[in-house]
Amino acid sequence: MRSVNSPAGSGHGGSSPPRIQRLVALAAAVCLFLASIEYVIPKPLPFLRIGLANLPLLLALDLFPVSHFFLLLGIKILGQSLIQGSLFSFTFLLSLSGSLASGLVMLAARRLLRGSTTLIGISILGAMASNLVQLTLARYIVFGRSAWMIAPPFLLVGLISSSILGYLAQVYKERSTWLPKMFPQHFSE
Amino acid sequence: MTASRVRIRALDIIIFLFALIIIGLISLQTYARGRGTPEITISSAGQGTEQQWIYPLDGEATLRVPGPLGETVVVIKDGAVQVISSPCPEKICVKTGRISKPGQWIACLPNRVFISIRGRRSQQPDAVSQ
């Protein structure tokens, strides 16, 4: 049986499960595509990252229910590690904890500061959370105190790249004609 | 909806500055800690007892260090140490001039005064052969 579901018909909590799942899959595919793009961009140091794959996550903050946001986050963490070939190394541990921290912080910040920031501020908070958690782990698990020697450039690059990413996400959110069609309940004005 | 530009909110800028301040604090803590000021150790064996003084290299002081022959005058200024006068016959300590790097030393053997700079090893090589 096929339910004829007009986009406007799917209300706040009551959107049909297959539809939201398809959107999660689509967002995850975009995440992994961006992760591949990021992977082929040469980087002077392995820890200096752009974080392109976080773009769909920023948009998902407002559009997906919390459970589906974390589903997307999990797929992104696993898929990105597969692409980078770091699934079974300590890098995965860093990536996992960093992504989880950033996801939690962004979600909390978005809920608490609803409307008083753009995605730029949210993106910066997420990047800082992720980078600080990764540095702390690197200090205690892998590298010892010298891990903090790379902290300032690492954090600075994160701040700049996350600001740019946040800006891009915000622009996309405001100008996209596709998003309002997919998520009419979030674009009611 | 014809939003031509993203309207950045005040809180965005506050978050950005807040992050910048945190990065600044971490950099200060990371890079300042390792680079402690070198110390000057001055020891003398005047009047039958060994004495030792420690001064920071970035301070300013004029010290009269007592020794068996009299007072050796040591000046700490502009990140360097120098003996400007000493009651010894050869004045080797005065001729040594200013020292400013960890590992360097000035000795006045007749007056039994020894001055050395201790601290983190400098990044420069001891000597270069050409």
C-alpha cells in the first residue's frame, strides 16, 4: 500500500517514517561525499581539517528529530572513518569522541539559543567542542603533554574553517528552494 | 524570502570572540610555560662559608659579592650579566664581558666567585665550524 503523502501533510511529529529515513540517507550520502572531497584535498598537517562533512549536520540540527540527527551523526562518523581508512586506529577514537561532543554541543546550543544565533555561532561552538575534546584525549591517551603544542594552530584553523562552514550552511538554509519543499513545517513563514 | 545577505547576530560575534579568547589563553599557557626565564647562579666562598644566590636573568641588579680579596661587583642588566670590577690581579672575570645564554659562565678564581646562567638549553649550537 502506498500512502500518498503531500509534503504539507506531514506534520511536526507525524511525518511518515520512510520519508524521514530517506532524508537521513540522503543527508548521510552528502556527508560522505563531502568527506571524500575533504580527503582528497591536500593538507599540510593531518590534524588541520576543514570539516566539510559537517555541513549536512548543521542543517540537520533544525530539520531532523533528535534521534535522526544522531543517526546521521553515527553514519557520518563511521563512513568518514571508512573513507579515511582510520576505522581501526586511535584516530577513530578521536574522531568518534570529537564528533559526539560537537553534535551534543551544537544540539544543546541550538535549542538553548534558539533564534539568537545563526548557524555560524553554532558551527564555531561545535568545532571548539570537538577540537578541545580531541586535544584532551590526545594528551591523555596518545601523545602526552606535547599534544598541546599543536593546540593553538589547530584551534585557530578550526575556528576559521567552522565560521566559513557555518556561513555556507546559513546561506544554503536561507536560499535553498529544495529544503522548504522537503521540510515545509520548518519553513512556515 | 529575498534574503540577499546573511544577517549575523550579535551572539555569533560573541561566540567567535569567546573562542578567540580561549585560543589565546591556551596559547599563552602552552608557549609561555616551557620558556621560563633563565636563572643566574652566583656562588662565592668568602669568609670561610660557601654562599649562593639566584637571580632571574630578566631583572636588573647591581650586586657586591664578597670574596676573600674583597667585593666583586656584578651587574645584571638587559638580560645579561657582567662583572664590572673585581679586586683580583688579572681581571679575567671583567674581561670575560657580558654573558646572556644558558650554559655560559664567568669565574673569578682569586676572589672565588663563580657566576653561571642556568635554564632551558638555548636552540643555538655550541659552535659552528666552517
